[in-house]
Amino acid sequence: MAVLFVLGFSSGLPLYLTGSTLQAWLVSAGVDLGRIATLSAIGLAYTFKFVWAPVFDWLELPFLGRRRGWMLALQVALIAAIAAMGAVDPVAAPGLLAALALAVAVLSASQDIVIDAYKADVLAPGERAAGASAYVIGYRTAMLGTGALALVMADHVVWPAIYATMAAFGLVGIAGTLLAREPPRPGPRRAAGVLPALWLPIGELWRRLGARGFAIAVGFTALYKLGDYFAQTLIIPFLKSGAGFRFTEIAAIYQGLGYASTVIGGVGAGALVARLGMARVLIGFGLLQAATNLLYAWLALAGASVPIFCAAVLCDGIANAMGTAAFVAYLMSVCSPAMSATQLALLTSLSSVGQRVLGAAFADELVARAGWWGFFAATSAMAIPGLLLARAAARREFAPPGRDP
């Protein structure tokens, strides 16, 4: 669990640096809202990561093993790419900044593929919820650094220094990789090209889950976090320009209080999933996630209200951590160890469509037409289809062959 916490930190480190922290940098540099929303399309790397995910199932580097070797290589590359990104002027060289941000996103998505596969391979079925919680808490700890710390630093130092500091935090992930134990390899397998490497994991899921189970798993994965992810597309521009908070306030409340609420929710989820069962927690946590978006709609109507802001962040952080832990545990239960990198990449790519595709294309238009309160009310309604599929998805908790207790 300690290693999963550290690997969660490594996985969460790059996310804000091409997301909300990058948004803050661009807002402070005077970049317009439409361009900021368009740049969120960089996150499509997370959506299409399944395209190159088979590489991590079929190809093994000549050091540290099948999973740890790739983790180390990607972590070293990320440190270099993040430092280089911070050295670019977003106004004078927007194309170069976008290219480096894309490189960070691709490397980050690749690291997520390998760490997700490592989690699925190393955890027994009874450990999945607790392992997912440890990972989520580590993930949010990194986001506290790249979010809260970066925003506080933004009021005092230049952005290149901020990104150089964040790059140095990548050494934590390297330490976690060196301390981790390599999970046993399921057996020698070889892919006969790109298409078979993609099709074999999909076909294995289809055969094991059946046509109906496969359709339910895919639909649920795509829709369960849709509203929550869509809301994150413009959260920093909303808090800064829409609600009128200063970066220091955003850092203290959205990042600081948000981190505390994530720890509470993550610890609670690890116990509740085992106690209540997958179906109940997916539905219950999903309802909470949808309801907390309405608190941001209230904040949009109230203006720069610190009490409402605190309530929204506290409730949203707890609900989001609980929902994410249950969701990740479900995804791990669906996958087979032999193909976990590709299968998890396919499923988690589907779950990111709301933010990476729909958010980039429609978020700023929705704000222009409905206002900020209408934007968050709409994201709450987006949760309904996923909730309708939650019970069917969790009716039987799929476990890959040979991993049942």
C-alpha cells in the first residue's frame, strides 16, 4: 500500500501541469478563454492511450522487469519534459508550449498505463479497494503540490521556477519504482502486429464477460464519471474569473481543503466497498458526485463566498475520492493480468471522454450560453446515465481467471 501511494504520487504529478496549473499560467499571461479550453484537448493523450498500450504488455525493457522497467524509463523522461515545458514563454512561443505539453501528456498517459497494470497485477481481489484508495490519496497528494503549491508560488516567483520544482518532485516516483516488487509475469506471450495486440485484449474481455456484460462494462465506464470530468475542464478559470477568487485562496481552499477531503474519502472508500458491496457504493458514491456539482452552481450564483466555496470543495473532494476508489476497483476486477495494461488503458480512456473530448469542444460554449451556474447544473445531470448502469455493471464483480480468492 505504501508503494501504491508513492506510485499514485508519481502518476498524479504531471496531470495539473498540463491541466489546471497550465490554465492558471495561461490566465495570468492573458491568454483568452477559448484558447485555454482548446488546449485542454492536449489531454486527448489520456483518451487515446489504448493505441500504444499493447507495447507495455508485449515488450519488456532489459532492466527491472516487465512493469518496473517501463515505469522508471517514463519517469525519467517526464522529469526532463516538465522542466523543458516550464522554460517556454506561452505568449511568444505558444506552439512550442503546446508541443511540450503534449509530450508531457503522452508520457504521463503512458506512465498511467503501466502503473494501472501494476496495480491490477499485484493486488489480490480483496485488496483492490484499499489499494485503489492508497493510490488515489497519493495521486491527490501530488496534485496538492502541482496545484496548491504551484498557485501559491505563482504569486511570488516566475513560472519556469515553478515547473522546475515540480519536475524535481518526479524523483519521488523513481524511488517508489525502485522499492516496488515486480509482479509475476502471467506467461510468455507475443503479439503479431498492432491490430492483433489491440484486438486480443478486447476479444478476451468479450469472451469472458459475454456480449451483454461487455456492453454494460463499456457503457458504464464511459458514463459514470462523465459529469465530474466535464466539470473539471474549466474549474480554475471559473474560480479565478467567474467566482473572483485570488490564486492564493484557490490554492488554500480548492487544493488544500480538497486534499484533506480526498484523504477522508479515500480512507472511507477502502472500508465501505468491502462492507457494502460494489453495487451499493457505485450508486451511492455516484449520487454524491452528481450532487456536489450543484454546490459549484450555487457558488456561481453567490459569487466569491468563502463558506460556500469551502462546503463545495469539502463535499466534492470526499464524494470524488470515494467514487474514484470504487470505480478503479471495479475496473481492476474486470481485467485479466496477462493483458491488464491494454484493457485498463481501453477502459480508462473511455472514462476520460467527458473531459478530454466533450469538454475541449463544448465547455466554453456551454458557459457562454448557460452561464457558470448552468454549466455546473448540466454537469450534474450528465451523471444520470452512468448511475442507471451502475447496478447492472456491479451485479457480478468480474474477477480474471486464477485471481479469485
